Amino acid sequence: MITIRTATLQDLDAVSAVEAACFPPAEAASKDEFYERLTYYANHFWLLFEGDTLISFVDGMVTDETDLTDDMYARAAMHDEQGAWQMIFGVNTIPSHRQKGYAGRLIQVAIDDARRQGRRGLVLTCKDRLIHYYSGFGFIDEGVSSKSVHGGAVWHQMRLTF
């Protein structure tokens, strides 16, 4: 049985484990960073469970800043619940459950929530190979980000404006 809900601090270990399974160490958020994020904006973590097992999650803060910057990853206190833009920091699905549409379901929930909350839209960064995937949800590629070099990677900033 698949269930989707927002997070609580009790999800810290599960979220940290899924992140570690999905990203290389240079790009993965630490357990301490997730603790901070869950403290400030657990309601902006969308979790998908199969039974009691966390399979996939999407997370990110809300801000009036128009661009996603590296300092947002480490400074959860920058979250502004009244902000105009829903940032997406991570789209994670454990490798054994990929290609089943789970991440897409969560991205759509995040989009629907942002629209319902009156945001201007959503912003994310992704690697070149994922531009086409996010375009399918209506995100527009704004080119290589000059404000995010997270983990030493090249990131494209993408925006979905309502």
C-alpha cells in the first residue's frame, strides 16, 4: 500500500538513509542538515511510503529569493513560510524502486501544494541529463546556475511559474 504524507522529526533516520542511497557523499545532505530542515520546514517534505518503508521523498524550503543558492542547503533558518517560491532541494527514490513513477507523484504533490499555498512557483536545480524529465512537469530550463555549484557539480536551474 502506497501512502504520501509530509514529514515529522521522527522521519529523520529514514530520510537520511534514503538520501545516502540516492546521492554521492559530496552532494548528499547530512543527518544534521536534515535535522535542521525538518525542524524548520517538515511540512515541505513530501514522503512516499510502501507499507512502513520510505521509498521516495521531495523536499525544499520556501523563500522570497528568486534563485536557488548553495547557502540554502545548509541554512534551514532561511525558510520563510510566507515566501513566494518553493525551492526543491532533493528528489529521491531508493534505487530498487526507480522507474515506477514515485518521484513524479511527489513532484506533482509539491506543485499542487505550492499552487494551493499561493506561491509564484517552484525552483529546482538538476544535472543536464534530467532537464527533459523536469520539463515534463512544466519546468523551464534557465541555464547553468551561477549560484549553485553544490557538491562540485554543474547544475541547471529550472523554474515552474504559475
